[in-house]
Amino acid sequence: MTNRTESKTPVARQMLRRGAALAAVFGVGALALLLARLYHIQITDHAFYEELAISQQLRQAPGAVRRGVIYDCNGNILAASASVDNVYLSPAEIDANGENRELIARELARILDLEPNEILEKSNRRGSWYVTVARKIEADKAAEIRAFKTEKHISGVRLETDSKRYYPNGRLACHLLGFVGMDNYGLEGIEARYDKALAGTAGKSLRATNAYGGEMLLRRYGEYRPGLDGCDLVTTIDASIQYYVEKHLRQAARDYDALNGAGAIAMDVNTGAVLAMASLGDYDPNDFLAVSEKAQAVVDAAATQEEAAALLAEAQARQWRNKALSDTYEPGSTFKIITLSMALEEGKTGLGDSFYCGGSTSVTGRTSPIRCWKTEGHGSQTLTQAVQHSCNVAFVNIGQRVGAERFYDYCEAFGFLRLSDDPDASLTARTGIDLQGESGSIWWSKNTFCSPRNLSQLAAASFGQTFTITPLQLVTAVSACVNGGRLMEPYVVQRLIEPDGSVRFEHAPKLVRRVISESTSRTVRGILEQVVGDPKDGTGRNAAVPGYRIGGKTGTSEKVSLEARTGQKEYIVSFIGFAPADDPKIALLVFLDTPSDQSGIYISGGQMAAPVVGRMLADILPYLGVEPAPEDGGTKMPGCLGLDLPEAAERLEEAGLRFRTRGGGSTVTDQLPAAGTEIAPGTEIILYFDADISPELETVPELTGMSLNEARDTLSYYGLYLNALSSISDPEKQSVSAQSIPAGTALCHGSVVEVTLIDSDEALLGRY
């Protein structure tokens, strides 16, 4: 039999060899391409595919770390974090394990107070392994969910550890502290400014997954990589001082119906440390998205959801704004402290100088004269009297003595503006405080301010008008005027402490520059003490506190731009004080934005803001350990129990108190008020002779506007008693501007109502 291969023709054999060769070539080529592709995948793109594989085989979740605690200067906690849980669903696992979606939705809705349909919709997102249901739930609800999972053998409901920020003092210092969002990022205040240090570095939890995306059961397939806790932070804020400041500021905003809120700053004059900073309206950082009832009513009345959302966002932004840091205003007569300081330092005025005020003065470049708040004028006055009277005419004179160029230089030195090589530039300045959101001053360019043909800018600036600065800039500059002349950089954070206890950062007080001499500063302190301490001429006398030496200056500024636009007159009234006047430890600025003219109190810094500072210092100075000097003021009720009528009458007469009696016994069996109670001089008290004090309550009357004597006698008629927080100089001319217990409150007999007094001398009423 003939071989089949040999029977093929030469052509066929040639075709067969060629086919084999081509197959070999293509095979080698395909293998080369495959090897090249494998090299590309295994070597060149190894990292990319490894990362992709890991992402498919591992589920990564951030591990919780402790956000740093924020303390006040005495170690009191202002902000801290606690462990909470997030709840999420794994719809893929619910599917894989055949778990009851309706049961899950119903039980989670009950525990978390949510809508069942909302949870049911999330559980139907098949293929998903992570759908958030609720975040940052409290421990009791997390325990209920764990019990439900265990009882019903549910794997598609999961909990993960998270942390939640708590502010144990609620609204206290809210604008300084700020708040954190749902993702634990600082969004305002110190929380935002120091977010990186407070937050620490998050850890990672890695869990292996099977082919279906479910978690591997064996522990060796899981790993936790720990993070680093955040730093603790110690502030300069004193929680007690902050409380006193906020308490009295809130009361003032109510008493005078400050339509646009209010603000206050307390500063250590020697270091620049901010002891307190408050802004109204405020908010609770534990619920920072909530707005006031008044604002919410406006939101609820919106015509559309879009309009409501816009109004809500506007209200939230307004309440989060720190007026003491971010708002600018015309400081008014409080700026006269700066003008006084530079003029004394330059030798352009002195204690022996005399100034005449006829009610107005003409200034180069102005078509109309500048008027003093006292239209008939102050007449001839010394430098101290010109400051006491807050005389605009005198300060225009003082500013012109200094001269525009030197005045401008001093304003730069005090931190109100920064100089530039371009004399036409209008420049702003900031203090450099370690907080976000600080605004800057608005000043004229040097060429405009220093024009010899127009001195109107110099004249207006000399008494604090037609430019704007921040409250923080003012209190920082005034602190320099009274601390010996040293301008200090303000700050709110003392130190950062690492988790191991070591100190990462310590803030040392920073001297920016010396602006005036110690001797000039001493003279300024002495003059400003007379503004408060002189019961006759001092426009700041309503800030006086019995037993303490206090200096300060009033301010009332009109919103000129608003009046130009709308014709409305609105004012910001303010007072800046410092104490003790001979050795200052604290400076305190209070400003009330747009107080109402319906309060019955004349709108001025001396009538509204000065008493508030006085009330604050009455609480703060004893807290700081400053002892009061003996001074005539309140009277302590002597003990009369067991005395007969003649003996009791003699003891009360020595104390300067009147009395009336109840009952017919021979000796005193009870008295109102109790022994040791501090009450106003001349009060009529009640002695009981074998009689009982009535258990019925009395309703507190409205005292605002009454003279001190009238208010005292009105209360004592009801068996209630008055104590004045202010110095008592003339009980007939001093009237009540605020009371500690609102009218209409029911009180037990013998209770004491504290009142704030203002001097109602009509001759001194004015916008000072």
C-alpha cells in the first residue's frame, strides 16, 4: 500500500510546510503578546492591580480617635467628645441571608424615631453593602439595636463606633469655641482654627470579604491600624468671667431691646489674653443648626421651600457670626482715649490746659461746623473735664494740635491701619488673633487724611467718627493706653498638649510695639478714672462700683451710612472700662447694637452701656481677688431678735434704717429682712413681736424709671427689699435702669431685688 504522505504532490507538501510555519509564527507572536501583557499586568501595573484587588477583597472603615478636649484657663472642660454609634444597613447581606426587611424597618424606626418607609427603601438597595440609617446615636439606642440583632439573628444591620462633640456649658462662649460638623471637622471658632491639632489622625479597620462581598468569618483576615488621638487645648478663656459677661450682656439686650444684638470682650491688659468674648444673638453648639424661635417663625412663614431654605441659611449664618471679631463699627467717643494718649505723648496737651466749647467749631474743608453733643456748649474746661464731658469740640482741637500726619502714624502704631508705600491706598489692619473670621478696619488713604486743604477727616477721627474698626482692635489699643504703653497681640489659646502629656505649643504674650510711655499711660489712667469716679461731671459715672477704682469712657456712634440710605437713625452705644484704675488687670468693652427708644432710657453709652460694665465688674473683680475699699453704699441689716422695742429701735437707727412693727409682744421674734442682708440705706424694715411672717407670695412691681428712694420704698411696702449694684450718690436723681428680678415674679417676703442705677441728671443727657 502506498504511503499517504508520499502520494501528496510537491505543491501540497509545500503548502503544508508554509501553513505550519505561519502557525508557528502566529503562535510565537501570540505568546509574545501574552507575555508582554502579563509583564505589563504583573510588573508595570502591579501596584494598580494590587490596589484594585485589595479594594475588592477588603472593606476599609475609619477607626475612631479621640478629638482633643478644650479647656478654659482653669482646667474646666468647654468641649469634649464621647463615643457614639452610627447605624447602617447592608442590603446585600439582607438578601443573601433572607432577612425580613419589613421587620428591620419597623424595629429600627421605633428605636430611632424614624419613618419605617424610609428605612425600608434603603434596605431595598440591592447590591449595596453600606447604606447609612442614623449617625451619632446615644448608647441606650445602640444597646436596643444590638439586642434586636441578637434576638432576631440579623446580620444586615450594623453599628460602627464614632464620636460626638459635647459642649457641657451649652451656649457659653459659643462664638469662641465654634462647633464641629457630622464628620467631626471643625467648622467655626477654635474648633475650626485648630481643627488639625484637635482632630488627630484617624485609624483604619480592614476586614477581608468573600466572593459575594460578605465579611470573612476568620479573625486572621481582619486588621486594625490604630490612629493618633488629637491634642488637648487650653484656652485663655475664664469660664466664670465668660459667664458673668454673658449674663449681664443678655440682660442688657433684653432691658434695652438691642435689635441687632450685642457684644463684649474682656482682656487681660498686660498680656493680651482674651478672658471672655460674647456675641448676641448666640446659639447652642450642641444643636448649632437650630435657630431662635423668632427666626424659625420667619422661616416657617416662607412661601416656598427654596425661600425657607434660604431664610434658614441666612438666620444660621447670622447667629454664628461673632460680632466682637467680625463686625466693624464707628467707635464714637471711646476712641477719644486714643486721641488723648497720642496728644499727651506728643506733648500737645497737658493737665494744665484749658479748652473752650461754645457748642460747635469750624474746620477747614467742612461747609458746616462740627457740633458738640451738648448744643449750648460746655464753656471753659480743663483737659480732665473735657474728657469727663466727652466734649467733641475740645477733641477736635486736640486732634488738630497733634496734626494729621502724626495722628495717622499713631493710628498705625495702635494697630488700626497699616502703612504702605502708596499714599493713595486705603489700607486695613487686623490684630492677628488666633481665630478665623477677623475683620479689619476701614480707613482713609494717607493722602486723603493728611490733605492740608481738608481737615474734616482729622476732626472726625479725633472723636471716633467716619471710620470703622473692630471691637477687638479697640479693646487691644485701649489696653495699651492703660498698661504702660505696650500693645500686645491678643490670643485665645494658651497651649496644645499632646496625648502623651507633652506640650506641643505654648503661647507666650507677644509685644507688638510700645506706643506710649509709662508716664503718659499713668496720666491717661488718672483722667479716665475721673470719667467714672466723678459723680458730678463724669459721663461714665454709671459704671462706678462701690469700693472699686474704675476708669473708662463712654461711646455713642450713629450709623451714618444707614441714615444716608434710609433716613433712619440707629446707634451703637458702648462703654470701655478697666480696673483697678491704679493697677489695671482687666479691660472690658460692651456694645449694644441698635437699642430701642421704647425702653424709657435715653440712648447713649453713658446711660445704657456703662451700667452694664459696672455690673460685670461688680462680679468679676471680687472673683479676681481684688478687695474693695470701704465705701458708703449698701447697709447690712443688723440682728434684732430677742431685743425689746427701744433696743431694736436704737440699733436700727445706728444703721440708718427705718422700721414698722407687727404683733403685740414685748420682744422681737422675727424680722424682715434677715440679719446680714445688704439693703439700700434708709429702707423701712419690719419687726415682728410674737407674730408670724406671712407665707403668701408678693408680686414684684415694675421699678424701671423710678428714683432710688421711690423704688426702695415701693418694695419695702410689700415686704421686699432693694440693693443697688451701683454707687449711690444722689438717691433722688438716680433712677432704676434694670432690675435683677423681672416685674410680675412671685417672691417670698424678705427677698432682695438688685437694681442698676443711672444718673438721670437732665443736664448731662446726650449722645456721649
